[in-house]
Amino acid sequence: MAMAGVLTATLPLKADIQPFVDYDRLLQTHSSEMVMTKDADGATIRELPLGDGLLVKCMGISGTDCASSGVRIGEGDVGCLLAGVAPLKRKLDHCDGRGTQDQRRLVSTLFHDLIGFVAVNSLPPRIPSELAEEVVQTRDRVLDKLGDPCRHSAESLQAMLRSAADPEMIEYVRQLVSVPSLPLTWCGALLDPMLE
């Protein structure tokens, strides 16, 4: 989904946040469903298909060097969208002359909808207010390291706001958070270089 790409393409919120999924617990619970394969180098890969295109993939026989991927709708995922919306919310909340009251309200609603989904669907579940605070603190720490959080041009910010306000994006998020599912955190190739 191109709109998700616009929202996340320039916003590097790294997962310093407590993981949304306790992979040890998940793998123990579903150990009988695990599929063991080998990669081209002969290394063991454990895969746990969870339905609806969701897949947990872990490298090695033990440990949880795991990632979640796959989506039910479009491209991207909840964790990736949250990584884009959280910094956008900061820009609107703290940068002078950035965004209208309606835009701030819309981005705040998106942020809280995504936080609510992640909190309820995390394994184990999280308390929404605590998760929101953790995301905000992490976001601020990351953005502060990058310098002026208000440095994006007005054109860049407006492109992100148009993406957030697009009716297709609003419907996409509404559908995404309406079906219980693991809150995936892998943003794919789109964000990988920026998350190093």
C-alpha cells in the first residue's frame, strides 16, 4: 500500500520498545505446529505458520532470533504503521505551525487506535497507557538523536499528512485493527536500512 510507504518512509522508530510478542512463550505454546527447514547454508530455520498469511520465522534450533511477517490486508503491518505515526504525532504536537487541529486529531486517533490494537494483541497483553508512554519515550529518544525533530520540510510533512488523511488509509487502519492478530513488528525492506 503506497500510503503506508509515505507514512513510514522517512520515520526511523527502532524497536527499543519491549517486544510486542514473547516468542519463547509463543513457540512453546505452538511447538507441535512448528515446521523445521534448512536454508541454503544448512542452518536450521523454524517456521510457525499462524494462518491468514502470518508467519513467525526463527533461526537455529534454540533461542528466539525470530521475526514475524505477513499481513492480512495490503502491505505493511501494525508495528510498521505505528513506527510512522508516532513520529508524525510528535511533529504535529511539538513543531510550530505544523498541521491543523483536524490533522492533529486524526493522527492522534490513528496513534491511539494502533496502540490499543498492539496492547490487546501483544503476547502477553500490555496496558495501553503504559505502552503508549513507552512508544512516546522511545520515539523521542530516537528523534532527539537525529537532531531537530521539526527539520522536515513543509512539503514532506504535508505529504505524510495527506497519506494519513486519505480515506483508503483510514479504512486500511480500521480493517487492520478490527481483527485480532499478532501485532507484527517487521517493516520489511522499506524500513530495514533506516533501522540499523
